Amino acid sequence: MSNFYLNRRALLGLALTSALPVGSVWAAGQPLPVVASFSILQDLTRQVGGDRVSVSALVGPDGDAHVFEPTPQQARQLQQAKVLVANGLDFEGWLPRLKKASGFQGQEIVASQGIAVRTLPKGQGHDHGHDHGAGKEGHDHDHDHDHDHDHDHGHHHGPNDPHAWQDVKNAIVYVRNIAKGLAKADPANAAQYDKQATQYIARLTALDASLRQRFAALPAERRSVVSTHDAFGYFAQAYGLRFVPVRGLSTESEPSARDLAALVKQVRAERIGAIFLENISDPRLLEQLARETGAAIGGRLYSDALSPDGGPASTYVDMVETNAATLLKALQAR
Amino acid sequence: MMQSVSGLAAAAVHGIDFELSNLCLGYGGKLALRGVSGQFAAGSMTAIVGPNGGGKSTLLKGLLGQLAPMQGSLRCRYPRAALGYLAQACEVERDFPISVEDFVSMGLWAQTGALGAVSDAQRAQISMALATVGLQGWQPRWIAELSGGQFQRMRFARLWVQNPPVILLDEPFTGVDEPSIDVLLQLLQQWHTRGRTVLAVLHDREMVEAFFPQALALAGTQLAWGASADVLPSLAARAGARRRA
Amino acid sequence: MIAELLWQPFVDYGFMRRALAGCLALSAGAAPLGTILLLRRMSLVGDAMSHAILPGAALGYLLFGLSLPAMTIGGLAAGLIVAMLSGVVTRYTALREDASFAGFYLISLALGVLLISLRGSNVDLLHVLFGSVLALDDPTLYLTATIASLSMLGLALVYRPLLMECLDPGFLRLQGPMGSISHALFMLLLVLNLVGGFHSLGTLMAVALVVLPAASARFWLRGVGLQMALSTAIAMAGSLLGLLLSYHAGIAASAAITLSLGCLYLLSLCLGRLGSVRAQRQRPANDSVSEPMGVSE
């Protein structure tokens, strides 16, 4: 009789413990739900996590993280996630509020942890619709205020430049941080994360070397570029370019002759090779500038978001390659 | 303006400028004038008389081809552009910045067209026309400087320069001062003596009696057409009958 | 010093020279038309027409982007359709020309705004409305110059019948269809100039070049031909002043040009020789007409 009971308990125990491997296999089979703050981080996380993670981005491709307004669905998405990958450096001004609103309990990875932060120089061109005098701009934007201009660059960071991913070496740091974070949240797959991260880092290292080499080949006087976008500070620093900000030329309203003359003078004086003015939407004005100054008109630069699938910058590596190719083409053209 | 070939030939042979056969004219489907039949002979001078609203202006418009006949027929010897016409209501912009000479030169449109220059000979014509109406020397003045009477004289000068074979006038002397009327009546007589056909809508019975050999009385329909000595009494009788009734 | 103020900007910068060239060409074509518009009491038609061409240009923009030929043809078509429709309505219904035109141009304008909002953003609408005189490229310059030449030629052709139609339409009607033909041609020239102007100055400002100089010239000269010449000169002067203002004071270019034209108009209004505020106060009580002048043309 005790044999029978023992047997039954043993049987039950066996049955129960047999559920464990099945259960854990089943649990292990579900990918880790991760939310990335924007598309570039989403891509990096996917590269590290592979099929072990299911990454969604809050600010999708072609989106603008500066003027992003999260929807209730995204709040829910965040609540159900186990990991949040954010950039940090005040890039996502809306994130603290969203985290609180959604009641996110998981782990947050700050991707930019540990990089050498670059500060924005005083008087860096902030492209709002007013004519700022030189030197006053740095102060105007130390506080968070809502711009409701209908243009798409309401930069209001602190003094730090958050666009660290533009330097591929920093992207490597990002990847390491992400891998570490994922491993902490999902130790079972830590080895896989590590392996994939290493592979990807190797790719990035090669990319970085290639970029350095190609840009080094540019003559010294063909390294200046005019841009209204101050997102390429790290890129410029890493690869030896100079991004000259343009002042005063606003987007929607018509330029005055004085503003245009000032730009022409600047381009001529600093012997700038290429002009990238994304937010002057009249292409004829750009052509006029090119004609007047002899500078080349650049194409589109991708700074804060990837392009949608099928576009030229749908992954981080593609984005960097595309930007490099665009810049090189403009600077080498004559 | 209906012109049949045979009609044209017939008219030329008999010297008839207009042939009307039971002509009915109206506006927007409503008849304003019915049953006018007769002829305007070449070189005739006819006054068109009758009460207000009787259809006198309507008849002129029909003769000019601005109104198509609703019933009946109308044959004219000349193309419309060859007719001379002095409209009643003055549509002219009085203070338009144009000189008297340029205004009168409009009469030469058929010769100059849009682009032709005005030759010296033509300017002499204009000068003579202005002299005829008593406005000599007014060539360089702006038309805005003219008084009412002078303005009408200038319009006559334009007609003079145009020199059409047929001249239609719609109440040409309304609101014009006496001296101007005298000058213009003389002009009409000169046209008549030169063989031009003159038709004028008039209100002044004495003027008709004195200057117009022919008359056509209209009061919504044709009352009488012939020598003014015969036509005018019938009109007066009708008016008298109305008053008594 | 003077040179620096007046000439230097044009010497130094190609875009200033092109802007000036474009404006001068536009003035030559548009200003004389303004004199006729004024004489025919159609000044507001000019403004209305500039709105009427909007959907055509917007359609061209939607289908072909910022393409010169597409937007030109589209604008032309829209303007002509509106002119034609209002002419038909005036002829066959009880409405007079001003009301029928008003009806159609408003519909046209709304269509234009709708079309632009479908694809473009507010920025695009602003560009269409305000133009970019500082961004004149070669094709646009050629187009403007061609329009100006065609305009002057066309005006010479229909000058006499146009004036006659304004002065004494009854008389002209008897001479044949010249009156309506010349009116149609005049509307065509107007639309052409507005379409040409809208590429550089935008729809709103292009009409300023048509109306303001002509209104200013009215206060200085009597004869029609002389008024046309003077209004052309005023338009050119206003363009020059406006560009300089934009250069030295940093005002948006087309607004600066329009403001300059406006100032010249106000000056003429107050100080002009004929019928201005000053002249009205100076003239004796019974003299209603200014002194006679030489033969006008």
C-alpha cells in the first residue's frame, strides 16, 4: 500500500516535473518583447537580439522624435514590454512622461551610456522660423518649451548633442550596451546575444574604417558642408568634416534678399563645397544658391530616423552608407 | 439681316435701301412692334415718330440687324458695317482720356482698321468734319471738356467722316442746346442733298414738318407711312382721340 | 556710398540681377494692362483673376511637381475657363459681368486651396501664393520675358479696338466682332501675365504689379498711351526699390516690392498732378477739368 502511494506521488511529481521542460521550452520560445524609442535603436536591437526579441519602435521610420506624440496604444505597448531601449542625452523629451503614464515596470537600457558626449557649440544653427542673432541661440533652448511652428525641427535639447549614433564607433558602444541589457533581462539567451553583438560589431568596425578611409581621401578644402541640420556633429567630428550651420533662412516664409546674400557670402567665404538644406522646400532656391556659389546641392541626409522598408536607409548600416555616399558625391563633384 | 441675291438686284434697280414685309420685332419672345411693311428708298429722309414705347428704337435696332425679326422679313441693301448709327442712350464714357481728333477718327475704322495709321488726307477730313459741326480747332482737346451739345456735334462729325450711305439716328437732339440743333439739322440736310438715306427718330413735330419730307408713325404697329404732311395729322388725330376717350 | 546702396547688391550677387531682370520683364508686360483695367473699371477683376488661376496651377503642381510648363499651362487653362464661363453667364443670364466673374473666381479659388491641401502642405500653398522672386532660374526668366514680349505685341494689336470698346462699345459693335475679339485677347494677355507673375512673385503679388502702377500713373498723366508708359516705369522703379529694401532691411522680397509699389501709389495719390488730394484742393471751384494737353497719340 505505501508503495502505491509512493508510486502515485512519484508519478505526480514526475508528471509535474515533466511539465517544466515543456514549459520552459514554451517560455523560451516566446521572443522577448522590447520597445525601442526610435527606428535606429530598433534596428540595432534587432541586430543584437535576432529572433529572440520582438522589437517595436515608438517613433517609426521617417518619424520625428523631437515632435513625437505617443498614442494610447503605444502606452499599452510599452506597459507590456520587458525592455525599453532609449537613447538618452535628452533626445526623447516625451519619454519620462510616457513611462509614468504607461506604468512600465521592465528594464530600461540607455544606449548612449559611456560614450564621449559632445556639447553643442554656442550659436549652433537652430533651424526655427526666426532670425536669431549669432550667439544668443544656445541660451534660448536650454529649457524645454513647446514649439508649435509647423516645421519639423523643434530642437530643444540641453547643451548636449544627443545624435551620438552618427559616429559608428559610438554605435558600437550602443550595441554593447544593448547586448548587456538584453542579457540581463533574458539570461537564458545571453550567449546568443553576445555572439550576435560581436558579429555585428565586427561589421560596424569595418564600416567605420571604410568611412575614415574614404573621407580622409578628400582634400582639406572640400570638407565643408552647409546644413540647416545640427544632427551631424558626431559624424563631422569622427570623419573630419565641417558642418557649417546656416543662420536666418527659415522654412515656410519667403527669404529676404539680405538673408540669401548672407548665405551666399558665407558659402563663398568659407569655400563650402556642398549645401544640404533640407527644409527649404523650394528646390529652385537651392538651385539658385548652387548657381551663385558653385557649391553642389546635396541630396537627402538621414539623421534621426531610418527610411521605411525598401528605402535607401532602412537599416542603420544602410543609413550610414547612404549618408556617406551622398556627402562624398556632393563633395567630390565639381 | 436677310439679303437674297434677287432682293439685292431688285433693290439696286429700284433704289431701295430697306424693304420691310410684315416685320415683327420683339425682345425675349415678347413682341414690341408688329406688322410694319414698306420701303425706305435710297436718298430718302424719313422721320420716325410716335408715342413713347411705340417701338421706334426697336425698329432702328431691327434695321441695324441687332434684332432678328420674329416674324416677317427685312431686306437691306448694305452690309451692317456700312450703316451709320447714332445711338440714343449715350454709352460713351464721357471722361475717357481721348482727344476729340482721336474720337472722330474712329469713324475711319473701316479704312484704318486696328493698326492702320491715320494719313494726312484723313486728318484733313477730320478737320473738315469738325469745321462742319462748328468745332474747328478742337482736335487736341479732351472729350471731357465738351458740353452736352458739343459732344453730340462731335458724334455727328464722326458720322460725317465715316460717310456711310445710310444714316440712322435715334433721338439725336434730346438734351441738346438750340444752336447745336441748328448746326446739326443743317448737317442732316447736307447729307440728304448728297443722296444719303437718313432715318431719324424724333419727337418734335414742327421739326419733322419743316425738315423731313417723309415720316413713319409707329405705336406698337405701323400707323402711317408716307409724306410727313399726310402722316403727322393721323398721329395727331389718334392722340386727340385718346385724350377725348 | 550711393553706389553701395543702389548698385553694389546687383553687382555682387547673381540672384539679385536675375530677380531684377524678371521683375523688369514682368513690369513691361503687366503694367500697361493695368492701365486698360483701370479704364474699363475692371481693377478688381485683376485681383480676382489671380485667384482664379490657382486650381490650374495647383493641378499642375499636384501632377508634375514644381514644373514650370505644367503649372503655366494649368494656370492659363483655369484663368481662361473662368473668363469664358463668366462671359457666357453674362451673355445668357441676368447676371452682369462683375457678379458672374465673382461667382466663378471664388469657386476656382476654393478648388485651388482644396487641391493643394490634398497633397501639399501649407508650405507649398504659401510658395504658390507668395512665389520666390529670388529663385528665378533660366526657364522662368525666359518664360517671363517671352510673356512680356507677347503681351506688348498683343496689346499693340488690340490697342485701338480695346480703347474703343471701352469708350463707345455700341459703335464698335456695329463694325463687327472686333470688340469681343479684342476683349477676349485682352483677358488672355491678363491671364498670361498673371501666370507668368505667379511663378516669380506669387499670385497675390503679381496683381500688385498690374494694378498699383497704373493707379499711380493716373494721377500724373492724361493720355492713355502716356499712362501706360508711366505705369511701366513706376512698376520697374517699384521693383528695384523693393529688391533693395529686401536686401538692406531683410524684408521678404515680394512683400517688399509690393510695399514699394504701394508707397509710390500713396505718394501719387497725395501729390500727383491730376485729381490727387493736392490737386483737388488747389483747383478753383468751377474748373472741373485739367488744362488741355497736346494730342495724346
